[in-house]
Amino acid sequence: MSTDCLFCRIIAGEIPADVVAETEHSLAFRDISPQAPTHVLVIPRRHEPNAAALAAVAPEEMADAWALVARVAEIDGLEGYRTVANTGAAAQQTVFHMHLHVIGGRELTWPPG
Ligand code: AMP
Ligand code: ZN
């Protein structure tokens, strides 16, 4: 738990979130600024700055996060979806607590911006 981390504060219940589903290790909640009809963030309860860092220290928790991604897609009835993990400020990462964006519910273009 990092007290100055927004997502740790959501995990702790100090900041409200629109929770979609959760597991022992992960939480899924709707993005406050959705970029598509479905825009959910899947985060680990453990504070790690990005996806690679989580995979390095707790691969089973990364697997748990991905299982929750699939559960979110099922809950929202998505036929297909995009999962994005921004890493570093140059890639527009703004919250340095690992999160997977689950984006769907509309036609998605490729390549992404
Ligand atoms: P990133 O830019 O990859 O670090 O993504 C951070 C995401 O967190 C952005 O899409 C924000 O819209 C989202 N976000 C910021 N604050 C909140 C919040 N309080 N509840 C839900 N999502 C948030
Ligand atoms: Zn955190």
C-alpha cells in the first residue's frame, strides 16, 4: 500500500470506484474517463508500478489479473476487446500502479495511437 497512490487508495476503499468484479488478488472497476462503452481497469491489490514489474515479482497475480480481464469481457458481453498496459510517461501512463485497460463495445481501429 502506497498512501500517495490513487489506485492503492481505491483498493483500500478510501476513494470510491464503480467495481465490476474482484478476486483475492485483483480488482476491476470502470474508468472515470471512458474511451469506449466498456472501459474497465484491472489492477492488482499489490502495488507495483507497471505490468512488467508485477509479472517479475508475482506472475501468479498477473495471471489472476488476466483471468479477471476475461471475466469483465463476459460480464459486459464483449465479443472482442483490447487490453492495454501503458508503461512510462512517454506512453501516457499517468497512474504508476499496474493496470490493464479493457476497452470494447465499439469498433476498434489498428494501429492504436
Ligand atoms: P494510464 O494513463 O494508463 O496511467 O491510465 C490511468 C487511467 O486511470 C486513466 O484512463 C484515467 O481516466 C483513470 N482514472 C484516473 N482516476 C480514476 C478514478 N478515480 N477512478 C477510475 N479511473 C480513474
Ligand atoms: Zn498503488
